[in-house]
Amino acid sequence: MLVIVRMTFHIVNVKLPPAQNNKGRVIIVKKSNTDTFKLNSNRVKVTCDESNIDLNNTIEIKMNYSSRTFQSDGENWHIIGTKGS
């Protein structure tokens, strides 16, 4: 599943589904902006209530056109790919 987040003037929160119900599932979250020349804007916060993401509760994507690829092992989500910051 690919989630493209088009930025607004506010922080955007993306909540991953429970890892326990999604073993093996891969989700890509990419930050985008309608202003192609603006590299920085508000952050994307990726969370999961029922499990961790690489030992953390929250992951932030800061730069436009950056992405994170997550995969569930049935207990937690893991970052298996990163582009940008």
C-alpha cells in the first residue's frame, strides 16, 4: 500500500494499522508538497497505537519527497527502507 501525504499548513498524522493483524504487510508513506520548490514544510508523524515502529512510538518525515517503507512482522512495524529525512 502506498500513502502519499500532500502537505498542508499543519502537521499530518498517519496511523499504521495494528501490526498483529497485518503480518508481512508493506506500507510506504511518502511526503509530497504542491509547492515543488519548497523543500521544508510541516512534518508527517507516523504512529501505531498497538505496537512500536523500530522501538519508537512515533516516526517523523521532515523533508518533502522523503519516504519510509514499513513492514509488519506480526508484532511490530519495522522500517525497511528510507529515502530522505
